[in-house]
Amino acid sequence: MKRAVLVNGVPATGKSTVARALSERMGWIILTLDTIKEPFFDQLGVGDREFNRALGRASYHAIWSIVRDAPDGTTVLIDAWFGFQPSEVLEAHIERAGVGATAEIWCHAPPELLAKRYGDRLGERHAGHPGAAFLPELIELAKRAAPIDRGPRFDVDTTQPTDFDAILAWLKPALKLD
């Protein structure tokens, strides 16, 4: 059975930090929207906001295609904001990929802090990602964002130090890992 850990949250919630730490501890591959999307920006150009969204949807599809081709017994970490598409899209991808178990790690922080984090990283992010004009939208998005609640869920308040041992202690039985 394939398993997927859905590291979920709006931009700047600390998803990548959490996913990297879990990957280092467990040896699981991380699939992220940004890792898939950024080479396409490099090859096709950055385009406008709608182009960015289209590449996001295509990258999401690519992630689940990679999972589909993974061998049985694989566990992957998927670092993404899962609320940007209807839940039916996620369900169809999970089914098509042959994933038998999921667990969600919901990363969150106050909206104004997320805007500050995002703004502080603008100079480090790929030019294809939304710039400073996205900050008000991010604040509004963070106010209404919610976990997807597909399978067991672990909440991570990224304003506090993250207890990765606690996440792993929860994750192993949540995914029925040996």
C-alpha cells in the first residue's frame, strides 16, 4: 500500500521546514509544488497570475503522477496548499495514484505573521511566484484556510518550536507503519 503524508497549509506556514525535517528523519521523498513548478517557469517564463495558477494545477497533477508510478509500500511527503482546488480533485488524484492511506499535517500561523514571512522571503523566491501584491490576498486566504481533514490530522502551530518526535510518534500509527 502506498501512503502519502499531506503537509498542508497556505504559503509561509512552514510546510517545507516540516517536510524537510520529516524527510531527513524517515528517508521519505518530498514532492512540492514549487519544486515541480519552478523549472517550468525557467523554461516557459513566469507569465501572469493565471499562468502561475495553471502551472500550479499542472504541477499538482505531476506530483500525483509520480506517486502513481512509485512502487507499492512507498511513503511520500507532499508539501502543498491542498485548499487551492476542490476536494474532489484531491480525491481523484489519490485514487488514481493508488494511495491507500493518508495523514495530514496542518501547518498554520496568524495571517499577519504569514504575510511578514512571505514578504521577508520575496528576494529569495523564484520570480514566478506572486510578489508583494499577493500579501493582502495571503492574509485573507489565511483567515479562511482550513485543514482538509482527509485521514488523521496533526496540527502544527509554526509560531512555536516544532516537536518532530511527537509528529513521528503520531504519524507511525496514523499511517500504520511498522
